[in-house]
Amino acid sequence: MKRFDPKSYETKWQEQWLESKIYSAKDNKDLKKKYVLEFFPYPSGAAMHVGHVRNYAIGDVIARSSRMHGFNVLYPMGWDGFGLPAENYAIKNKLSPKVAIKQNTDKFKKQLNQMGFSYDWDREINSTDPDYYKWTQWFFLLLFKKGLAYQQESLQWWCPMDKTVLANEQVENGQCWRCGSVVEKKALKQWFFKITDYADRLLDDLEDLNWTDSIKNMQRNWIGKSKGAELDFLVENKDSFVRVFTTRADTIYGATYLVLAPEHPMVEELITDENRQKVKEYKKATEAKSDIERQETNREKTGVFTGSYAVNPATKEKIPVYISDYVLVGYGTGAIMAVPAHDQRDYDFAMQFNLSIKQVVEGDEKLEDHAIVAEGKMINSGKYDGLPSSEAREKIVADLEHNKTAKEVTNYRMRDWLISRQRYWGAPIPIIHCDDCGAVAVKEEDLPVLLPDMDNFEPSGDGRSPLANDQDFINTKCPKCGKDAKRETDTMDGFACSSWYFLRFADPKNNEKAFEKSLSDLWLPVDEYIGGAEHAVMHLLYARFWTKVMFDEGLINFKEPFTALRNQGMILAPDGNKMSKSKGNTIEPDELISNGYGADSIRILELFLGPWDQSVNWSTEGLSGTYKFLQRVWNITTKNLDAFKSKEMHADKEIEMLKNKLVMKVTKDIEKMSFNTAIAAMMQFVNEMYLIEAKGNFSKFSFAAALSDLLLVLAPFAPHITEELWHDIGNKESIHLQNWPKYDVKLTQSEKVKLVVQINGKLRDLIEAENNLTDEQIQQLAMNSEKVKPHLSGKTLKKVIVVKNKLVNFVV
RNA sequence: GGGCGAGUGGCGGAAUUGGUAUACGCGACAGACUUAAAAUCUGUUGACUGAAUAAGUCUUGAGGGUUCAAGUCCCUCCUCGCCCACCA
């Protein structure tokens, strides 16, 4: 008997699988397809730890079980190689990014292979490969031609550490999403993608997606659609007016002052001489504040009076105009009408500055120490009194619209996607600047615009990309007029590369096109997309946007790239903290494998620790449990190899039942992604097989058939041990090419059932009975139970409830 | 403040969707094997009362309710996690 030793067979099979290409997807539209994909990794130099492994383990179980169910599965892997972490890693280690990426992807690939994941490596892609980014540039030009890529000078988020601008989505709490530095504002001319044109479609199409509500809500929240109105307030003694945005036009009678953002262009005009000094100081103080400070909530409200007054168009009252940093210049019109009675922020401000508070909506609440935000009935609002606030809102806007002082507007919080980066390691933006013709697209036949090799590619911080220092790169001819011209030197945000990579997997080697439509028709959309929730408003929004652009262009036939999205829970360190290199609490699979546990034990533990979508703490003790389980599978199989050669044919009912129950349970659990209970069922099955074996005198035929099915249902979880044993029991072909075993529901039920006997809902006895007895028979049987009798004697039976094949409850 | 999710043994977690709460695993304890230990195999293991592997009582964050029956449904409240947040 061979000793259980994962080292003795895991590498052997990994090599054999790679060589025989058993996981390759077939470009055959007659087969039923399934596209399983994990977010493609960022080879930044950090080693893969057990937290990452869970992500891939989930995908691999889905891919493998789908293959066994007869699907033609596309399960590819590639590298998101451009971007800051890779470049910073290269700088730190004094390597060229190209070399660094090669090293890191090689290492990552080795780590993936040693876990036995079933990727189709023939479709491997790398976003830093010119054959790939040629098409990223091609898509840029498509957006450019459609008017969806434009250049604009404006104040932008600037990361002083990474020395580049950042998109709104990449600034978290006023900090750079990558390095955590406090971001600054810098005025630069930048490239944008007009994602706001697609705001409504990005919002509406979320409905039909099989994504978690949490991610959908994050996207809804990010897009931030809000319907309201813009209202004009005349400035007293001037011709001008202040335009405000509000979603609560119904409360206009309660607007007792206006507030402008300190950066609002009209501020200068509104300042009166006696207030000039104070306003200037306030503006200066605001500028000095970092955005972290400004975004601090529950901060005391600050602001200053401009000296000017406006006229409330409803009440005709004179109301003061303030500036305050609680109004943001970037949203709406940068100015608000303040209704302290019905908005908490305005309420706080009014209390601070002793401004009047006027209630105009009446509800259940009383106006005491906070604003009443709820809808209600109008009061103190002239002819609108008595109307429900929602109705008043429409009427007031309509009436003001008559005087051309109001307009219905929809606002979005989402901004256009800033995609220029002043960094070296990215796909060059394929634009040529000509003094006469302006920004001109590079001709398609001249793509790719190659990223030149540079010795010094560190960012200078002057707002220009390092590419600006390469004269050979920048000097070129205008594609339109042929005159001397200069290349754009900014590179694209790495998220541009990842906005279409899932399409390239359908046709990864195409030199003529980004992909052939027939192949994208065949494979896309992605059926199962698996990854962490951290990309909720970045990658997942950008990729949806590009997909819609491609759909509009007729390049593809679907509007949403990812039909189902699965967000796996994190694996935390045993101490409950996130695993990170800096904390020194990471656990890498490599060491566990070399300790002899083997990849299979790790894979199983990743899924067994708890539900896949919940965070769990890693437990190395748990690993000895899953190891022991596999060892038991190994031992019972290798000890009974003779059973597989047995000629006897009589079936053992008990074993058949166990087998059918196992296959049914695992099949259903994989379907609902309940991997932890599927594994528990397999463990339980093995425990029961041990007991049967110990009793002796069992049908070898049934025993062998049951073990064989166990190997099949275990194969997606533990591909190595099952492959090894599958061959040991006499098979020639790979277990991973087998069909999923079938089960018979009828055989999962035994002839006898356990009946629960309750008195007043309390368990009193368990009795074994024939299947399908009548209610009367069951009741009679239960009443005869010795344990039940004493509880019934001397009492009157009020009611008897019988649930067939399950339970009797006597109510006394 | 808004959204999403969660609270079950010493620990990670199960529970056919209203029908035996604590499956499976870890840990702990005991037995077999062994000169011995490890490994392996076999038991026991929610708490309390009891010699008891007799019997009973209690138990799913807290408190109420609906029901023959509640971890599951309803109401009130508490705690924790994640994401968003002065967006008018």
C-alpha cells in the first residue's frame, strides 16, 4: 500500500495536465459554453498568500465541475501588468518594469500551477504586451472618434507621492487609493472619458444583473442620480442671479438664506466692501484645508456672510447670501438655497449663525432640536398650503418655470473618468499634437505606439510624464498635415487595460483585430466573474462603460460584460487582521506545500473554513483537519483496491443509499455555491464508509462504486489526490475529463423513517417507522411509546398534529 | 447620517426555509495499537441538576409577539463588520 504523500504525485500531475492541455477551451459554438473568470491579477511583486488562493479556488471548483457537467469551459488567466505598483516595485528594486513584470508573472504563474488550478494557459495574456496594448490604444481611438475621449484643463487630484493625477474613483477619503498619501489639487490639461454620457444606462442596466445588492448599491450610489430643479434667486440691487440646485423645491418658502461654495465664481461679485477682508480670509483658510479635513463630517459649520442679499422668489423676502465649505463647488451649481427647518446641515448652520428657521412642511415630528427631513403637508407656503409636499414640489417648479426662473434638472455625482497618468509604465495615449491640426489620432496602421525603453523613468513631479524626456519618442509628424508635431506623453490609467481584457481571452492571438466578433459572440458575456468587492466602483464600472461603447459600435452583441458577479470573503490572518506584508502576518501556500500538506488540503480548507462569501480567519490547525480527511480518503481507497477488481455484482442497499445521498448533496451544494457543506458531506460519507469497512461483510461491488463516485465529486476540490487514486483504481483517462456522476433520488431515501414525537412541541421520543404510514397509524404508534405514555396519562388530548414521515405533536 | 451584512458550544461554522438546534471540522478527554511517544483507528464532548451512557430543566445578542411548533416569521432594542458619506 502506498503511503499518503501529496509531494509524491502533485507536481507530476500538474506537469501532465499542462502537457496534455486537458483544460483547453474549444472554439466550437455547438457546445454549451461557460465562461468562468477571476479578476486578472496585478503582478506587483507581493507574493500570493492564502487569501488570494481562495479567489482562485472558488473559480476552479466552478470551472472543473462545469466541465464535468458537459460544459465547454473557458477559464483563462492573464496579467494586469501596467500601473503604479509594478512601476514602483521596479524602481525600488532597480529593475526595468519589463523585467520586473516578467519575474513577477513567472512567480505568480508557478504559484498558481502548484495549486493545481485548471487554467487554459494557451490563452494567457499580458496587458503590457504590445500585441495587447495595441488594441487598448485602438479602443482609445474609438472613444476619441466617438467624441467620448476629450482633453480639458482643470483642477485635478494629484498624488504627490506617486506624482500623477488620479481619477475620482481612485481617491478614497482624500487619499491616494494606492499609496495612501493625502492628495492635492493641481491644474493640468488631462484626458477624460465621457462616462457621464452613459450614467443612465449604467444605472438602469444594473437591474438585471446577478450581482449582490451591496455592489449594485455602491454603483448606484456612485453614479448618484438625483432629480431636482435649478432655481434662480435674484441678487438684490444687481442684475445677476444665483442659480441653486435643490431636490426639495417644495421647501422654497422655508429658504431663509443662500450658501455658495467658497470657490464659486460669483463670490467675488457678491462681496461688499465691509465684508471683503473676512471673505478673503475664509477662502484662503478653505484652500489650505486638505480634503480630508473638509470631508470630516459632524464638523462645526463655518462660513461668512458676503454682505449681499438675494430675493426668495416665493416669499419675495430679502435673504442673506453666505459662503461655506459645506457646499461643494463640484456638485450641482455649487450653490444652495438653505432650508434650515428641513435640512440638517442647513439647520446646524442656521443655529451657528443665528439665522431664521421657518417650518413649511408639517409631519409627525415637531421642529425642536433638529431638522424635519420627512415629507409631509405644506404649511406657511401661500397657495400651496395643505398640499402633500411631493405634489407641491412639482407645482412650484412648474409655476416658477413659467417665469423662466426654474428648470427641472437631473444631477449625477459621477464625474468623467480622468485617464491620463504622468507615469511611464502604461500604454501611451495614441495622440499626436499638431500646432495646426490640434490633437490628432495616430493612424490605425501605425499602432501600437510603442512604449520606449528608458533608463530613467522615474516621475519628475512637474506634471509631465517621463516620456516627455525622450526626444525620439515625442518628435513625429502630424498624421493629417505631415508637419512636425509632438506625441502625447501621458500614459493611460491601468484601468483602461482591464476594461476589455475579458474580451481578448475569447481571441487572444488575433493580430488583425482586438477580437473576432464570432468568438466574442461565442464566449461572452462572462458567466461567472469572481473577485473581491474592492473594485465595486472602479474596474466594474469602467468595464461596463467600455462594453456599452463597444455594443453601440456594433463590435459585440451584449450590453453587460459580467452576468454573475461573485465577491469572495477575505481570508484574514489567524489574529483577525488583514494579511499584509507590512504586518508580517501573511501565510503563503508555498511553505504549507513544502511542509507536506499539499495543495489539495489547502484548497479544501480555503472553502471549508466558512461560507465562501464571508470573511474568515485562517487556521493552520484546520489544515491538519483537511489533510486528515484526504488521508482517510487515500487510505480507504488504497486499502480496498481489490474491491475495484471484484467480479461480484450484488448491490448493498446501505452503501447505495450513502452514495446517492452524497452525490445528490454535493451536486446541489456546488450549484448553490455552498462549498463548505459539500465538503462536510464528503467527510461524513468517508466516516460512514470507515464504519462499514470495520463491520466487514459488505458488497465490494457497491463499496468500489461508492468510492469511485466520491473521487468524482471530490475532483473539483482536490484535483491531485483524486487523479492519482483514479488511476490507482484502474482508470486510464484523467478524472477531470469524466462525466459528473448521477444520482437517483429514490435511492437516497431509506424504507424506514425516524419520527419525531413531541408533546406540546417538546421532543419526547424518536421512533423508527415504516415509510408513508397514515396519520392514524403514526398517531397510534406514537401513543404506544413508553416514553410518551406517562406524559399523556390523566390528560385530555386537545389536538394532534401529524407531519407525514416526519413528526407527531400531541397538544395536551 | 445612508446602504449592505452578521450575532448559534471553548473555537470555525451546520440547520432540508416554520418541524430532532449545535451536522462537519478544530480543540479537549478517554480507549485500542506501541517498550514509549508520534501517527493511525474507536468512542465521549452545549450548560445545569443527577452515580447514571435513568430522568429532567435551560439554551441560537436582549425583550416581547404570532404559532400545535420559532435560530428561522413580526415588533422593539443592543452589539459588531464592511462600503459610502456636508452630493443640497
